[in-house]
Amino acid sequence: MKITRRDFLNGVAIGIAAGLTPLQILQAAAQNRDYPPALTGMRGSHVGAFEVAHQMGWEKKTFATDNLPIHEQYDLIVVGGGLSGLSAAWFYREQHPTARILIIENHDDFGGHAKRNEFSADGRMIIGYGGSEAFQSPNHLYSAEVNGLLKKLGVDIKRFETAFDRNFYPDLGLSRGVFFDKETFGEDKLVTGDPTPMVADDIAPERLNARTVREFINDFPLPLADRLALIDLHEAPRDYLKGQSLADKTRHLETTSYQDFLLRDVGLSPTAVKYFLSRTNDFSALSIDAVPALDAYSVGFPGFAAMGLEPISAEAKAEMEEPYIYHFPDGNASLARLLVRSLIPAVAGGHGMDSIVLAPFDYSQLDKPGQPVRIRLNSTAVSVRNAKGGVNVGYSTSGQLAQVRGKHCVMACYNMMIPYVLRGLPPEQAHALSQNVKFPLVYTKVIVRNWQAFQQLGVHEIYAATLPYSRIKLDYPVDIGGYEHPRDPTQPICLHMVYVPTTPNSGMSARDQARAGRARLYAATFEQMETQIREQLQRMLGPGGFDHQEDILAITVNRWSHGYAYFSNSLFDDAEQSEQWMTLARKPLGKVSIANSDAGWSAYAHAAIDEAWRAVGELS
């Protein structure tokens, strides 16, 4: 069999780097199909995961399952095997220890956005996260229910304080940098020593290896007037709404984008403002044209220090100040694995959080007859209906339809799909559910032969304002459970790259930008995205000696066409109306309750768990 260049990008190159023969490589590829974390290429919303849902949503197709025989019966059926669905099963079993539970999941792996990526290079395993990244501000934001679940799973939040080496990159003298592209700023240039505070930063402010604001900005490829204006914005901010009352200022900032605030109120030039364009992409999945200025204030953006505004909320303060170090090597996929191991002990051995990191997982144990909890992958629910005191659930697997029955059902899937699946839903509730238009985003993992180019350039992370990938960084330095982060720049490492397909300056609302971005993601092939990745990395890292043809060993594109849950945006939404929609959307129907982080209009892992706890409580 001929091995093509595409095969290399689907994991073959790593096998060759490890000294395997072509036959061994092909055998390994076949084994990977039975172990989804090791698959590379296009992941996340992969081929086979979304087609049935698109038939229901786009083509309005209905699937005839009502008259099919009930071939299995359960106490609980969970639609969606992400963190919320797994947590719902866990909470239900806590209440009903002998319950029989079925979890139906449309992807080929459990965890939802908590996705594990595994690679092998130079004889060692490299683990990455393909979605849900870390615990956000757990010391301040986590409820008693979330903390209780974590404790029973063996997760000690303080363990991350020793596992995460916050000083690793600072001790190497590396900083963050900003890449300016020629098309927008006149030349390709990497400016190091970025002093910008980050939302949920993993590095302490005094360890950023930052230059002063003045030195940093004076290195930008911008006209002198623009540089001086940016320096003043940071060093000598004014009350740009002087004379207005606090209420009027707040109202103005709620209804003005950060981009328009900088252009109209501060008076920056359009070119200077473009420096900020994608600063909000990773955290908000929107560029600054669709982020309220008041939200920019809450996450530490410049321009507000002299305006006499109310202090930011306690939640925003926690997000800004609590270090972003509560991270497994595979992100929250380890939390998903802990839940699965608790529900189905035969899947993996060990106890506690350290043991889960390298524990071999036997996927053949997920859906075995006779066991009390089963997880059925590659299965899309097509019909959920209350019937005779229980719930009948129809689903599609490999083109085959089947029907099962449960005493209860938790819908822990993408909430906007529920109106197409749940029968008898009131029109008002269906409309409310439809308002959670999720934001698309891409987490790409690139295994590189070494990271000497980063060392040569003096950076561990790069922000790019106007290129597709707005954030590129070396993997978090976490040693836990026997897994060791690469410490030698001559060793292979995983790069984390963030692409959010926004449509800035289009005049579109946040929801419409999400829809447009999702369409672009579904239309893009892996080959097109590979070209985009290679071109951007070469432009940024080439001056440091990087050669994409030699140095890239593997690429995994975690495409999340339905990514972050929608959140109320004061530029486009009425807060009271949003709250009403959120409350109505998650209202139970008969024996069916609704979970997922969508139900809380929040993209966080703890929100997914809290919504699962609420949904299970409603069933009782």
C-alpha cells in the first residue's frame, strides 16, 4: 500500500520517527481506530458525528423510530456523553446505586469538548487537550456540588499547585510576543516582551519577562503617532466620557463595542485599533467589534483606569486573579476519564487523579451487555418522547435505527438540537432553546520535532491580531501521574493553536457571526486547514530556524463547529430577556430534564456539572 503525504499528517510520520516499518505503521493506524485519542487529522466535530443531526436540523428530516421494538430498558438514559452527561449519570447513580444507565454519544469518544489527544514521538508519549482546557478559578467559583463530585473522584485542587511549573518558561528567559503581519501592518515582525495582563493567567505578573509598555509599544511597526497614542492609552488614560454620570457611562460601555470605544471615544486610528482585534478571541470567541467595552473593562483591557467605574464583579476578579494552573495534560479530558472510570470500573485501573493521566483505557468495556452503566459511542439520538410513565429514545448508529426505554432521561446534548429531538416541546421553549447559538472555534495541536525556534526568538507564546490563529503557544508545563512535560528544547513538544472564525466589521450580531463561522469550518477541508497552519507557523517561527517541512511531525485539528455556549451580550441582547430564555429553555418536560453547560449559558466545566446536578434533582 502506498503511503501518501496525507497519511503522514494522520499519524504516520510519528511512527517513522519512532523507527517503525511501514507494515507496523499501518497496523498501528488500524489499532488507533479503536482508540480515538490517538487519531490525528480532523477531530472534534469529525466526519460521522454530525451528519444525522444536520439531516434533522437542516433538512428537517424525521426518523421513524416510534414503532421499533424496545430492545433495552434502563432507569436513566442520558443523551450526550460530555462532562455534563457523564456528571448527570454520576449524580443519578449516587441517588440510585443499583440504577441501570445508558449514555448515548454521537462522537467516537466520550467527554464532549473535553477531548484527549495522544501522540508518540521519539519513543515518548505526548498528551494534548483538544477542547475543555482547565478548571476555571475553582477556589472561588466552584459550588459545593462541583467540589463534592471532584472530591469523590479523588481530585485535589491543590495538587495542581505542585504539578504545574509556573516558572518553567520564565526561568528560560522566554516571554510572550505579538506578531504583526505585513498585509495589515506593513511588515512581518515579532515583538517580544509583551506586558499585557491575561485573563486567567498561568504566569505570575512579575515573571512575564516583560518590557515596559513604552519599550514594547515603541517596537511596533506603526507610525509614531499611533505608538504614542497606544502608550498614552496604557500609561496616561483619561476619562474618555468626562462629564457623564456613572449610570450614563455604564450604559454607554454596555452598548458600545470595545473597538468603537477605542475608535470614537479614545480616538485611536483604525490601524492602531487592529492591534487589539483578536485579543478577546480565545476567551470570548468574538473579536473586539462584538465585545462590549464594559466586558473589556472586566477583563483588564486598557482605557478604563481613570473613568471612575464600579469595581469589577467578584467573579470577574476571580477570573483575572486566580492563576490558571488547574490543568491536566489532556485538559478536562482527565475529568471525563475519572467519571467514566467511576461509572465503569472495568475500563481502567487505578484510583485518584494522578493515576488517571497514564491509565490505559479499554474502550471495549464501554458498552458491554450486563454491566449497570453503558456508554454507546457513534450514536445520535433522533427521537425522545415521554410515553406511558417513561421515556422512549430512538437513535441512529451506522445508519441503523433502534429504540430504547428509560424511566428518566437527561438531555445533556447541544441544547439547540433539543427542539429537533424532544417530542411535545412547547413552541416557546423550543424558541428559547434555539437562542443558544454556540460559538465555533478550533483547537489545533501540532507536534514539532523541537522547540528551538521558540527559544531562539525568546518566546513561549505568540498573539497574532489579524491572522487566522490568534494564539500559538508551547504546551503547559505540567508533570503529574508519571507524565513529564518536555523540558529540553531539542525534544518534541505539542503546540497549542487557537483559531476562532469571527467575521469582524461585518455588522453581524454575535449569533450571526457564530453561524457564519460555523459554515466556514464545515466547508474547510483538512488539507486547507493544514496549509493555513503551516503558512502561519512558518511566517512566525521561520526567523528562529523553523522549517515546517522538516519540523512538523503531526497535526490534529480539533474542530468545534458548536463550541462555546452562548452568553448574554449587552451589544445585542436584553439581559432580562436572556435570563427568561435561559430559565424557560431548561424547564423539564415530563420525565425528561435538560442539562449541558448550554443550560447555564456558560462554557465552563463547572457550569456543565452544576447543570447536571440540577437536571438530576428535577427528575426526583
